[in-house]
Amino acid sequence: MGRQPVFRGALLLFALGLGVMVVSPDMGIFTLGFAMLTGLAAAALVSTPLALMDHLYDDVAEQYGLLALTVSGVAGSLIGSLIGGLMAFQLSWRWAFGLELGLIPIIWLLVRRVSIPLPARTMPIDWVGGLLSVGGFGLPLMGLSLSGEYGWWQPKGGPQPLDFLLAPFGISIVPLLITAGLICLGLLAFWQRQRSRQGEAPLWRMGVFSRRIYIIGLTIGTLHTMISAGVQFNLFQFIPPVVGLNPFQTAIAVIPYTIAQLVVLVLLVKRRPQFPPRYLLQVGLAVKSVGIAMLFAAVSTTIKPLGLLPSLVMMGIGTGLFVTYITSLTFSATAEDEKAEARGVYRPFQNLGASLGRGILGTLLVALASLKIVDGIIAELGQSVSSEVRRNAIRSLQVAVQTMTRDERSTLFDQLPERIQPSLDGILTVSSVEAMKATLLVILILSLVCLGLSFLLPKTAKKFEAPIE
């Protein structure tokens, strides 16, 4: 088929997903566009440049090409957060995705100018394996994305998809999606083994999954991405209501993290390390852990944007050190002919880590804040309520925090009794700070777990591999 038609098809699918997100009336339709359509398209859009650089360039040229790809990705996220924050504040969050739609024709024209040689031989497409992999990775990601609106186990909010089927069991659709995804992954592993035994080409070879070092590095990298995504996502949730910044100002306040990471990445990637790469990676994890601890100490009811700066810079430096060397150490035990496959597996797992960070750590922040707000209001009113009423109030507040605009939430709080209004702002701020601190403590523990696991990696690597972020 060739890579250019595949890339163009993925580009069209990505555009369709963006269109669905722009016009989505609720979180369910938005998640369909985000987690399924754009997620499926991104698999081809992200892997194609990596595969082309592996095919078209050799040694040094390939390393510089992969470095440029990584730097452009970090720079793109930096610019995207600024422009997206500005458009969300001035216009609407829908305009941010509309801007991405406007970039699709430009990318299409640029792709047409790239000469991509057709493969010397082609293999039949494993449609069954492809569908199972889409279900195996896509369904859990969709479940994680929907957990905030529909609940992790007990249903919350309004009517749910498949409500007629799930209502008798009293569960939300989230565990069903995650379970279905895990079943698909199990069937995929079985299918791949069967194809290999029959002499047919599998969707991917299982060789890299038999490499102990690769699995350890993949686990550490995914966990680290989960931490990074969780910290950034929670900062964007925490800063506007507590510090009082709009989305654009929040994006500017968080920029030092990305800039520090980018500077360290560019400075180190061209230099041959004077110390074993594992030691430098561990220094990065230690520095990042210190940065998280500094952020924990800085979070208070009187925090200012400048108070976040030292911790963000520390975390950015630590992330830059980690990202520079984790790929080389992870791939150190893989054979040369497995490198393309190893990269192809590594990148989706980092996307999975980012989804886990937003889905688990983001939901944890909202859940803790909602619990503390409800308990604070009940205590201030001096009333006793049943556990069921309290649970329903917490559940409703979680939905409001994740689905309502700031003005809509203000209108909701205005409906509370008059005698609670003078102390309401204080309750909201204190609850948000306590929830953020508790979440940061969990994140710090996860960072230290990463540091502990890193001792299982080799001290040195056979060759330097360009970072994959």
C-alpha cells in the first residue's frame, strides 16, 4: 500500500475526529472523537515519521532526524498549550480544535512533496490483529477518558451509554470498557502466536517483549509519562480557581517546565555522557522528585504564579535528563533488526501513560477536592446528613467540576444557603489546596518508585538512541 496513502488516510481520520470533538454535545461524543478516532489516526501519524527515518537515514543522520522529531514534539506542545489557552479564554475551547482542523490541509500539501519509496515487497494486512489491537488499546483509553463523567465503578451523572444493560448491575460503563480492552489484548497475544506458528507474518513480533531490560525500561518510561501528564493536567485544574488565572495565563505560568525540559534535551543530546547513562537518568529522577516535593511545599492558599517557578524548573530539568537517556537504556538489549519494532511499541505506551496520568491522577484530584468541599460545607452548616446524601453530593460535584464552565459552577454554588456564602470561597480554596497536596504526595511516591526501578537498568548502553517523547 505504501506509507504515503496510509499517512493521508490517517490524516483524514484525524480531521474527522477533530470535527466530532468540535461539534460534540456531551463528553461521550467528545471522547469518541478524542480517544477512538484521533487516537487511532495518531497511531499511524506518529509511527510513520519514525519508520521513515529508520528506513531513509543511517546512523548519525537518523539520530539527528529523531532528535528533531522529539524537539518539534516538545515545542509543538509548548506552542499548542499557549494558543489553545488563549483561544479557550477569548473564544471557546472548540476553537482550539478548529485551529487544528485548519492545519490539516497544510500538512497534506507538505506530505505530497515528500518522496517516499514504495516497499520492495508487501505483506498481507493482518486485519484481525489490527482490530484486536485497536480494541485492546482504544477501549481502555476511552474508559479512562470517560471515568470522570461516568464514574470508575458506581455510575454518576446522567444517563450512560448501555444504561439499559448496566443499570441492573449498578456499574458504570468504564469498567466494562477497560475489561473489554484487556480481553482484546489477551486475544491479540493468542492470535499473534497462532500466526507465528502457522508461518504467517504477525502484526508485530513478540521478540521485544521477551527482553527483560526492554520491559523494565518500557514500564519506567510509561510510569514517568503518567507522572508528567498528571502533574501538568492537575496544574491546569488547580491554578485557575486557586491562583485566579485564566487558561491563557495558566499556560504561561506552566511554560517554565517545558522550556527547562527542552533546554536540557538540546544541550545533552549532542554530547557524549562522561558518566554512565543510568546514573544521569537517576539524577534526573531524583531532581524531578525534588521538584515535586518543592511544588508540594509551595502549594498553599496564598500561592502566586512566581511561587511555582522554582519547582517547575526543577521538574523540567529532571524530565529533560530522564528523557535523554531512557530510550538508550531501554533499547540496550534489543537487536538491531528489532529497533523499529521497539520504537513502534514504545511510543504508544507513552501515550497510554499520558492517558493514565490524566485519567487516574486527574480524577484523584477532582474526587478529593469534591469530597473535601462537601464535607467542609456540611461542617460549616452544622448539620448531619446521611451517608447516601453525602455520597450523592460528592458525585454530583465531581460531575460539575469536570463538565461545567467556571460561570456555571459559580451559579451552582450561589444556590447554596445564604449563611454558607461568606465562608464558601475559603472552603473551596482550602479544599483545593488539600486535594492538590494529597495528589502530589501520590505523584512523589510514583516518582520514587521509578527511581527504585531504574536500578534494574544496565549502567551503560551499546549506542546512543534519540529520545522518544
